[in-house]
Amino acid sequence: MNFLRRRLSDSSFVANLPNGYMMDLQRPDSSTSSPVSPAMERKHPQPLQQTHSSSTGASIFSSISSAMKQTTQAAAGLIDHSTSPTPPVAQKPKILLVIDDAHTEWAKYFQGKKVNGEFDIRVEQAEFSELNLAAYVTGGCMVDMQVMRNGTKVVRSFKPDFVLIRQHAYSMALGEDFRSLIIGLQYGGVHTVNSLYSIYNFCSKPWVFSQLIKIFNSLGPEKFPLVDQTFFPSHKQMLTTPNFPVVVKLGHAHAGMGKVKVENQHNFRDMASIVAMAKTYATTEPFIDSKYDIRIQKIGSNYKAYMRTSISGNWKANTGSAMLEQIAMTERYRLWADACAEMFGGLDICAVKAVHSKDGKDYIIEVMDSSMPLIGEHVEEDRQLIADLVVSKMTQLVTTAGSALSPLRPWPPQVQPAPVKPQTGPQLGQLSQPRPPPQGGPRQPQGSQPPRTNAPPQQRLSPQGQQPQSPQSTSPQQQRSPGSPQQVRAATGSSPVQTPKAGVFPPQQPRPPAQGRAPSQPSPTETSKQQPTPHPHLNKSQSLTNTFSIPESSQRGNTNEDEAKAETIRNLRKSFASLFSD
């Protein structure tokens, strides 16, 4: 300590310290003499310098303590580092892929919008025919885009964070099967509107119509009037004679394609031959002389209903000239939209098409997903609603990903058994200490032991007190004899639990048996060996006296047991010595 004081009080040592380190030692003092070498200072000590060295030593220790305090606070995170301004970190924008034709510029509807208020949105737009992708297990989905913009071919590669699908993924027309891209997006774990699960299910109109049949059976024909449709998996089943006229729909098509009105039986047979050539399925439904068509659309929580009346006289209301007007949204129309929006796990964007006949009845004929065309005077509003819906979904995805569990956390049953072992140890220790009293042996009072060694409730001791009465156990004197492991094994040979425990672990390692043995049948010999370990603060003679006071009457005539007792005492002393030396 004197060397440190002399060394730290040296003015040359303090002068060589870095700037700002132990400033109170570098303050100029009028009583400080000119710097001298440490050797000269030791040869010619001065009373004034000794006084200064003592004061300087005290300041050194205060500086060291304050530096240690600051280091501890910094390690604990108690020091506020927010005083120094940090430059804002530029957030990487979220990439939104919009699959739609070039007639709608979706980038302007997402301009100025942010995901969760902090991420910008970068919009990439292309059609299904302009996309290619590769999906990986851990790398997500990488999309390649080749589009023509103002006569220039644009090639880009990116990983989309979200996808808005506004095109049909499948049509039986040549070159319009993009289901492989839907599978690739699902493979890469990309989130979309609508969901990829629903979009893939919408690649077959009869499959979607089967969901409408479930709703029809659930709500009934009054609340959900569904057209009477017949499905034929191939032309071979098209033998029955339906009521004419009928509408035959071939395969999976859109915008009025593949729909034929059949007036009589001869035309129906001709139509069956065409189905045979197409090698596909077909559906038939009765022709309804409609007054107008009804369309109920749902975008998020926004509902709109439209009525379309044909002007050109075509039986297809969506073909030729038609007059379109918005009508009031009734509770019946809302029920249709809500019921259809629940299919395939939920549809964020959907539309229900129905026909209102001239006799005043309604017939639901079809449901569409997010690829539905927007109609009416509120097209811009609908596009803005779709953009807001996509932003809300992306925000929900970001917030959910921030609070999601790690891959190791979903397995709490494998993490919980760890803290159970420490709880089992004290219980075994508490159960093992009060065992000698039920066996009838004397015991000294345990007033000097800690409170945690108190005996457990009586109902837990009752099954242990019956152990001497078991036909497989020996007399209490034989069980209490602290002999060698061979003697303990011989005395308790019928006990399946005590035999391996007494032979495997020596007396100087009493803790492993306390954690691994069953709490119902431990031997008193192991109990006596384990008592000194949880109480290292007890007096050695007192611990040994308490340990070997029980079998004292049974050891007087047995020299072998006395030698075993002496050997056990020596082992216990060795364990105490090793414990205190550590």
C-alpha cells in the first residue's frame, strides 16, 4: 500500500496520465514542487511532500472508487447515453409487388404512405406473364421481373415483402396458367391479399361453388338463394335431359368465356361432344330470364352494391352495352358478402354476383376474389380502399413479426423441467432429516440448525414411518448401522433403491444421492452422511455427535461397525477440510 501511495503520488506519473483521467490528481497545487525523479524523491523526503502524498492518496482512492462506480453503472445500463445525439438510421423500404395490368398505376395510390409509420413502400408492378421466381427454405422468395415501360425493357430482381394480386392466377385459355407462381410465393412464405391459400382454391370455379353449397345448406334458401347447378366431371356423364333452356359452362374461364346457352336436346348433345374434345369438366344451370344483375363487393369493411341492366339485349349481362348504377346496401346483401368472405380462411376482397329474375326472385351464381374488376363511379375510391387495406395488412405483419416468439420459445415444456430439479433437492433434504425420530432412536434438539431444515407436515412422514414394518426391511438397528457400503448393501439387500446408491457414491460426495434417489426409501446411513453438507457452518464436533448419536447402543458389541464408524468420521473430516479449503 505504501508503494502504491508513493507511486501514485509521484507528479511525473500523474502528468503522464491520459487527458481527462483522474482530473483531481492533475489540478495545479501551489504547494507542489517541481517534478523530480522517483529516486531523488525517495532519497530526500520532505515533510511537505509527505503531507501532500497523504492527501493525494486519499484523492486517488476516491477517483478509483468513482471510476469503478461509473463502470458498474455503465455495465448495468444505468447511465443515460441519450444525451449525445445519434444520427437517425435510414429504414429499408418495404417492397410491395402488385400483380395487375399496366392500365392501373398503383404506385400513386401508395405514395406518401408508410408501414407502421416508419417504413416507406416501394411499389413494383407487373403481370403474371412478366414474372418469374425462385423460392428457398431459408432465403424466402426472389422474384425476377421483365416489363416494358415506354418501349424500354426493364429487368429487376427483388424479394417482395408483400404482394397484392389483382389478376386471375389460372384460366384454361392458352398460356394463362400461373398456379406455379402462386405455389412459389407460398413456398417462400410471402404474405398476400387475398391469401395465397384462397387464391389457389379459386383456380377452380366448381371447387368455389362447392363452398357456396355449404353456405346454402347452412343458411337455407331464403337467406342464401343459390342457383341450381349440376356438375359433370366429363362428357360421359352428360346423358340426362335437363330442362331447357340451360347454360353450359366449360372448365374454368372468366369474363363470359366458355359459356353457352343451349335451347334443346340436340344442341345439348353437340355441347357434350365439345366437352369431350376439351377434356375438361362442365356445369349446367337453368337459364334465368333476368331483369338485371346484382353485384355486392366487399373491400375490407367497405360494402357497395351495384345493379347492371343490359341495353344491347345480350343474355350475358357483362357482355355488350349495359347500364350500371349503385343501389342501397341492404342487410340481405351484407349477409351474402359476409358469408362468402369467410370461405378459405377469409377473403379481404370479394364480390358476390346474383341474378334478379323477372318474377322477382334472386339467384346467387358466382363469387369472385381479389381479382374482381372494379366498376362504377367510385373506382378511384375503391382503389384507395384497397391501398389502405394493404398498408394495414403490412403494418400488422411488421408489428406481429416484432413481437413473435423465436423458434426456440414455442417449446416451453422442454424448458420448464430445468427449475424442477433445484426444487426437488430441498424437499428430499427435508424428508431425509426427520426420518430417525419415527424409527425410535434418540436425537438431540436441532435448535442450532437453520429454519429451512424443519420437518415437513406429518402426512408426508406417515408412509415413511411404516418402512420398518415392511416385510422387505430389516430391524431399525440394522438399518441405522453406518457400516461400509458392503454392509449397508447386505443389510438392505431387498431394497432396490438403496443398493446402487450406497455403492456408487462414496461418503465424501453426499449431494448426488440427495438429488437422484427416491424420496420414499433412502437409508438412514445416507441421511447421516448428508446432514453435514447443507450445514457447513455448524461445529464439527456437534455435527459428528448428532450424526452418530442414534446407533450408539447397537455399536458397543460390534467392532467392525466401530471401525466403519471411525472410517466414516475420517472421511467426513476430509470432506470438511476440502469444503473449508475451497
